[in-house]
Amino acid sequence: MGRGSLFGPVVAAAVILDSGYRIRGLRDSKLLPAERREVLALRIREHAVAWAVASVDAARIDQINIYHASRLAMKDAVVLLNPAADHLLIDAMKLDCDLPQKAIIHGDALSASIAAASILAKVERDRMISLWDPVFPLYGLHSNKGYSTPKHLAALREHGPSPLHRQSFAPVWNAPVPQEVLDFMFEQSPEGSAVEMAEIAAEAS
């Protein structure tokens, strides 16, 4: 989730649903209000046989592109499942793994397990991006979650990108101002910058 975002990681989830327990209302996460996603995510985590979430950060996205980063996040989520899956249903992709798998176009609208995974991924990514909002308040991350809103694009033009923006995405690399957003954070203690960044990253993980 978050393939089209300009900021932060792409996040994927894998879910094995309990065939004996039906979670009502599962559908494409993008069609659900945030409050409903939170409720459904809680039910999925409580009643699924197994679930897992994995992410690939912006730097890696820039290295291998968003398509391959999305596949990597999906594969990592599958590997984390316990118990393990024996067959994969995937939203319009195939993964580099030995498990039998089926790619389903518009899978989050046609498969309950894919819909459940999309909800978990969306909820987790929104949580992660919201944690970065007070660190990078210029971009309105709490409300736009890193996507291309007018406020976000205007901030990129005026202030340039942060280190967690996806530099390979056109609205980011086209920004006329170089990356200087973090300067204010370490003005009084440049020696501590690496430690502070590690602490911030840990809080957002």
C-alpha cells in the first residue's frame, strides 16, 4: 500500500483468514473510511489464522523502483506468516517464491483475504506516516499520508523534499529547492544527528 505516494515506505500485508469466521465488510481499503478500516483491522488481527506486515523504505524504492519494491514487501510479508501459507492469492502481481500462486486483477474487490491484507497494509502505513508528521510538519503528512495533494506539492516546490521522500518520483526530483529540511533539527548538536535520526526511525518503525 502506498505505491503512488511521494513520501515514505510502501507497505504490504499477508493474511490467512479463518474459514470458520466471517469478517463482515471486507472490501478494497481505498473505498473504506479511516474509522472503518481501523475497526476491520482490529477484527482481522484478532480472528485471522495468521497475518503479517512488511515495508520497503523510500531509499530502496528509489533503487529498485516502486513495482519491484511492492513485490519485495509482499514477499517479505508472506515469509513472516506463522503458520506459513500453502497457496497465495495476490492482487495483480506474482512473487518470486516457490509457493503456488494466483494473480487476481482487482483482487481487493474479489477476494476477502486480499481485501483483508489491503486493509492491514493501509492502516499500518497511515500509522507510520502520521508518526513522521511532527518531524516534517511542512508537508501535511497527517492528512495527505504522503500523496500528491496541492498542499504537499506546494511544500515541495517551496521547501524541497525531505530525506524520506521518494527521490525517483517526478514531483520530488522536479522540486526546485534542494534537500535541506533536516537542517533545523540538528543546528545545536550536529554530532548527535545520527543518533537522533536512529531514534526517530525507531519510533516510526
